[in-house]
Amino acid sequence: MTELLGPRSARIRAYAALKKRAERERQGRMLVEGPRLIARALEAGLLPEAILAHPDLDPESQKLLAWAPGPVLWVSERALERVSTREHPARLIGVFPLPDRRLESAGLSERPLVLVLFGLEKPGNLGAILRSADATGVDAVLVVGGTDLYSPQVIHNSTGVVFRLPVYPASEQEALDWIRLRGLTLVAASPRAERLYWDFDWRPPVALALGAEHEGLPERWMRQAQVRLRIPMRGLADSLNVSVAAALLLYEALRQRLNP
């Protein structure tokens, strides 16, 4: 084994900077930490620029490193800590190029179910919603503004499904035009709507739009929506966590589509 890279190495400094969104966008790279998430990135066809490895590897990391492509950089404990976003760093951290996802290349089924996420700010919520989208077979997820799709927190909270899902960053106008041109019914989730979400027919082509955690969807989206739905609330709370709301709505759509 060659000499271990330390925390002051130029490469380690560059990789550590990827914890910030602006630097990820500038470098065109992202961090993927731990053997499970690295494996999911590889299974999705992404190729690492480098894998940072600590000599003291657990069996799962050893197994992954045996077949993973790309150069391996052996690093010290302090170098690993500098790059990692975790309190207890994994023994492997992959440095991958950012995926090039273009909305115009999105493919849809005959009866597509599309999810639009507007202005979500919390990586934990975005990651959890992506897991629900994956589990319910959503055709595409459009992410309009909000938190960075490829932040380490979103990658971790999505358990890596962000790599496999057809997820597309889009501007507000791009998303609205794309939905309209494909003839999708735009459904807006709002606590102020009169119609309950289980009284809607989710089987035709639909684009479900959810807004930011505290503000919801902006008025423009509410006006553009052909359908507005709400989840009933009988307690003191005036809203659900957006990831919980997304799961309820997506699973109702799946239930109806499995029982036509």
C-alpha cells in the first residue's frame, strides 16, 4: 500500500469542499459515503472518479472494493473525517460525477404517475419522498428549486434510490410546460382544498405537485392545477410532514392502479 493521503492533501481538500452545494455544482462532483450507497450508485451505472478507502475495512467494504471500478485512494483517519459528513465516517467514500439528467429525455408509461416537488428545503424530507416514489413506481420526479438533489444528506436519506429513480431538476416554467405538453392532469395537494384525496380517480395520467414544508405550493401552481385535493386532519395539527403526505397520496394512487 502506498503512503496514506492526509487531511492537508490537495485532493482531500477538494473532496472535502464537496460538502457544500456551490462547490458540488462548480466541480460537477458529489460524495457517496458507505459501501451500500456506493453499490447503488454503481448499479445505476454511475462510475466513480475515485474511491477513498481507509486501510481498516469492514467485510462489506472489502467485498465492494474488490469489484468496484475506478482508482482507489488510501487515506488516513483524519483525511476520512475531513471529507465525511457523518459523525462516524464510513470506511469508503466514493467521489462521483454529478448525473446529467435532462427533463426532455424522460420516458413515460401509458398511464404515467409523475411527482413534482416544489421548493422543498429539508434534505430528510426530500430523501424520504424519493423512497416512497421508488416504492410506488412513479414514472418521474421533477424537483423544482429547494434543497440540492445530490447533497450527502439527500443521498443518505433516500438510501441511494436517487441514483436509480428518474429524477429531474427543472425550473418552474420547464415543469409546467412539460406537464401541459404531455397532457397530464395537474393535481395540487393543499390543506385548503375541499375534495379528499381518496375521492379522486388516480388511474389516468397524473402529475401530483407538493409544495415546501411551511408554505405549500405557490398561488401560480394552485391556479394551474385542474384538481386540488386535501388529506383530512381531525386533530390540533394543521398539516402533515410533507414526506408523510407524499406517501399517503402516492400509495392511494398505487392502490387504485392495482385495483382498476
